[in-house]
Amino acid sequence: MTVYTITPIVVAVAVLLLWLLSLKLKDASIVDIFWGLGFAIIAVTSFLVTDGYVGRKKLMAVLVVIWGVRLAWHIGSRNIGKGEDFRYQAMRKRHGDKFPLVSLVTVFLLQGVLMWIISLPLQAAQIPAEPARLTALDFAGVIVFLIGFYFEAVGDWQLRRFKSAPANKGKLMDRGLWSLTRHPNYFGDALLWWGFYLIACAAGGWWTVFSPALMTFLLMKVSGVAMLERSLTKTKPEYEAYARRTNAFVPWFPKR
């Protein structure tokens, strides 16, 4: 068996167990916490079953685990104890007794499929034994990853600290990285995946370009920026002015 046949089995088992846990807890929101951890599991599995250059394997596995664990901790510490997310509550109400099966197919298995497709650079980077050294592309990938990780982690931290201050209740976050882009965490998430891709390119994984492209598309047009923008426009009267002076995604200096 190859890594490309082992990892989908691992992902399928993981999401099925997660689905069973969600039924017991009556909370499908746990799938959000698993997103980062799932990629970490795939990266570590790839590390264990491939025979590629060990230096690149260690580099990729460590970066993915750092990112995945931090993201899981961030989402988990924010969500645990607050009940099921409103999106899944609406699905539960809409589908009634059919919700368990619907959630299995449209939430858990779908996330598993997307996760495996997007994870292909993490796997491709760990297969070849050559080049048996870290190249300029590897180092470029690390730099891009670090910039993206900074925007994601610091953006999340700044927003959490802002929301925790009672004086900021009901106010709009437009400080720090949030003055450069309306979504620094989503921008950072997209950017670090391009960093993973560059490391994969160093091992000949050019063909996995669809992975960071898909992740960027999802963050901008599906589950990230687009969804949040619709909500904030309705709930925050000052958001329109903020949007006029601040880039939606790519950081830049605020407009006058």
C-alpha cells in the first residue's frame, strides 16, 4: 500500500469515529475542532509510512502539527461549553430524525474528502528521496508559512483579546492586523498553505497546486470571508465604513 491509499483510510476512520462522538454529544460542532487536527494526523501518518528524505519529512510534519494543533486549540477553547453552533442547530431542526445521516454525509464525510484532497502537498513532499537536502524552495516555503502563521495566530489572538474587554462589547475590531485586512486570520491561513505547497514543490510536487488554490477559494468565497462579511454587514452598522478603508483579504495600508 502507498501513502495515497493509507491516508484516506485513516481519514475515513477518524471522521466516522468523530461522527459517532457527535451523536453521543449531540453536537456536530466538534467537526470544526477536528479540521486542523485532521491535517496533523495525515502529515504524521505520511511521515511514518513514506521513505522520502527525512529532513523534508520532519520539516513538513512539524510545521503541519504546529499549525493544526494551534488551530484546534483556538477553535476548541472558543467553542467548547457554548453548545452546538447555530449552523448545525439549523440543520438539525431542518432535517429532524434524518439529521444523523445527513450530517454524516454532508458534514463529516465531506470534510474528510476535502481534507484529504487539500492535504496532498503534505503527502507529496514526503515521498521522494531526492533531493536529499533542503533547497531554496523549502526555505521559501518556511518563510511563507511563518508569515501566514503570524497573520493567522496573531490575528486570532488580537480579536480574542479585543472581545474579552468589556469596554469593547458591541464594537468593531479595526486595530492591529485588523487595520490592514478585514480578515487577517483567513489571509494567514491561505498563505501558509502556499508555504506548504512550496515545500512540496521542492520534492517535485508541483502538480498539487490545486490544494492551496482550493483552500484560498474556500476561505475567500465559501466558508470564510464571504460568509462572515454577509453577517457583519447586517449586524455592525459601522462595518461599511470599515470595509471602504480596509482591504478584504490581502493586507495593505488603510485608505483615507
